[in-house]
Amino acid sequence: MATDIILPKIGFSMTEGVLAEWLVEDGATIKEGEPLYSIESDKSTNEVEAPASGTVHITGVPGETYEVGTVIGSIE
């Protein structure tokens, strides 16, 4: 079963963030807890870890702004 990769809320007032970059390629294999992508909010840039292990399927575009909770990919 696939696990959605969502843009997390990293701060009390965060409502959206910019997908700064993917740290892995589409189709790459990743282990839970490894750095997956980075996001920029009003105050900082943070790396986000993989929520599961498996093959990464990217749908989010670097440089685009997404609302918190938006699905930007999946891990199967």
C-alpha cells in the first residue's frame, strides 16, 4: 500500500510552504527516516524525512508553493 508524502506543518502559523528541492530522484528507493525533500516557510528551510520505506513517486514540483497537507508524492 502506498504512503502519501504530504507537506507538513512546521510551525504554529504555517499554512503553506515552498517545495525547495527533492533530495532523491523519482523512482529511487528510500528507507524510512532518510532525508526526502526540503521545504521553505516564512522563517526557515527544513529537510523532511521519508515517512516510509519503498520506491519514491514524485508529483510535487520544486519551486512551487503548496498548502499544508497537500500530497506531493507517494512511497510504495
